[in-house]
Amino acid sequence: MEHYTMNLTLKVWRQKNSASNGRFETLEVKNISSEMSFLEMFDVLNERLVNEGKDPVAFDHDCREGICGMCSMYINGRPHGPWHGTTTCQLHMRAFKDGDTIVVEPWRANAFPVIKDLMVDRTAFDRIIQAGGYISVNTGNAVDGNAIPIERYKAEKSFAAAACIGCGACVAACKNSSAMLFTAAKVSHLALLPQGDPERKTRALNMIAQMDKEGFGSCTNTGACEAVCPKEISIDYIARLNSEYVSAAFLQDEEKE
């Protein structure tokens, strides 16, 4: 693969905190290697800004391996940038060409208030999981892995849902700022396994109630969430979430009677 360098113009969202107004700031970066990751390009930019006595651009990052979901940037109108099934840290500068202008923004959702610049507060996701994304387990000796037979189809579907890294790209892409794909993935990967049965009557009810409480919008099935998900999680899981929710609500009504 041919290696080359490029000069780029960045239009980066700068915002001191959630209470202040933000604005785009135009910044130039030069001699950027096509083999750099997008975050490495920001490292170069921030090193220069610090050396010039200026405030570096704040952005989230941790693993830089596409696992943690923290590298949440809206790049040229698409969460995580132009590559399909890719997180921002896995996006390389060869996706762009010399002279390009790149617009970089934070996630845009009321439930994800801006902390600073490109960093947003995604603890709403944590509270949704705390509402029901757990299982009850015996704290005695570990059960042998083969003690509970699980159908291959269900295991594969569960693992696919569990691939969700909670980055929030689905929320950022949705015109309603819905968290349904995230919540569906977290509910489904437990609902498909026998270990998830003890909380099955309440899990979907509690997690959706918390999702609504956090201020996320409703799902209108546009499919934008699936299109930008870096783990390519299917909107089929939203149908499963709806099924779990209806079943739980029905059981709850029966118990009241």
C-alpha cells in the first residue's frame, strides 16, 4: 500500500462545557501520514497546540483497538467516519486525501451532554445497564461450561449482540436520538441465554423505562443505527427487545390479576 503525506483543514467543535455555547474552530495540520490513525492525527495536532501555548482539543480515547467505544467522533456527518464497521480509532488517514477539509463534532443528543469539545457524558448508557442488564448467579463454585446446553443458533445470536461496545454511534446517527439498538443488544444477549432467565420478567421493562427517563427518543425504524454501528449489530435485535417488552408487560398484568 502506497504511503503518502497530506495537509488537511480541520473544522473542530470547541466547547468549554455543557453550559457554554460551542463553535467550530478551523485548524490546519500538515505532513500527516496516510498510515496514521485518526486519533494519532489528533495527537499530532494537540502536541502542536500545547507547544504553542493553546488549549488542546479534548476527546475520549482508551484502548485504541475498537473495543472500548470511547473514541466517539462525528466525522464529516457520519459517526466514526466514512469506513463501515469501524470505530474512530480504527479509521486511518488514508481514508482522506491531501487538501481535504474534515468536520469533526461530538455526538449530538440531549442524553449525551457535552463535557468539553468532542467529549460527551455517556453515563446514561451505564444507568440503562444498571436498571436491568445483569444476571443472578450462584456465588459458589464455578459451574462447568458444558453443564447448561445452549442451542448453537442462540449462542451465536447472543454473542453477536454482546459485541455492542456502547459507543453511542446509534444514538448519534438516529434522527430521534434513540438508544433502542444499544438497549436491544444489551437485553438480547442475556435473553437468549438460560442464565438470563431469572430477571427476564423485569429486564426489558426496567431498561426501557430507564432509557425513556434519560431522554432518548423513540425508534422509527429508519435503520440509521445499524448503518453506522461499528460492530454491525442488526436492527433485528430491536424486534427481539419489543417482543421481550410485550411479554414482560403481559406477565406483569397477569400477576396483578
